[in-house]
Amino acid sequence: MMEECETSKSENANTKQMFSKPIPMQLLYDLFESHCSRNDMHYIIDDNVYKQIVFVGTHIPFLQDLKEYYDPSKHRYLIRDFTYKSFTNIIRQICRSNDHPFYTKMQYNHSQYTILYFIQKPRQREMVEIGEIAEIHSSRI
């Protein structure tokens, strides 16, 4: 079962305080484009994607690029051990600061679970927003 992540105003305000300036979603899109499994609507992030990013080493320039956006007092999120948990934490922070929708799904495998993240692709997000606008306009007629 997939659930859309809901953030309260206080969570969103706290997330926005993490950054010294707005962080572009394009940084995530660029990272995901070459590592995530093919899906028309979402980037799917799981433990395998994390392992591939670490193996190839693309997490290092990604974290370096993020330093200019994070408030200096929050750099600890970028310099601590890079684990799947810390990686997904950064993803959530960026998505929430941009009010970008993401979904999670818990996957069980051999009595262990992993949380999968589904980040909406940019074109799909535009289509959803256009659909919502069209729906509003059609309801007014």
C-alpha cells in the first residue's frame, strides 16, 4: 500500500530552515535519472539504487553540491556516514522544502523491511497540476 507523505506546517517550516537558499529539485532528478529503475511516473529509490550510487561514487559530488544550499549549522546531514537512512533523509528534506510529492511503500524481504521511495518525475507533476486546474475550470462551468 502506498501512502502520500503528508507534512504538517511545522515540519515544512523546520525543513525550510535547513536550507540557506532554495534548493532545486533538478539536483535530485540528475542523480536519479541514471540510477533509478525505469518508470514513467516516478523515480523509485530503494536499497539497490543507494548501493549503485555509492559503488559508482556519484554521492560524493551530490553531497558537495548540496553544501551551498544547506545552512552551515545543518551540514552534519551531509558529512555524517552516508547510509541508506541518511540518504533517504536528505531526499525527504529536499522534497519537503520544495513541496514536491513523494510516496513510500514498505517492502518486506526475509523478515527485514526496506522503505521504498517514489518521487514524482517533473513532467508527471506538471500533468497532475494541469489536470487539477482543468478539473477546477470544468467544475465552474
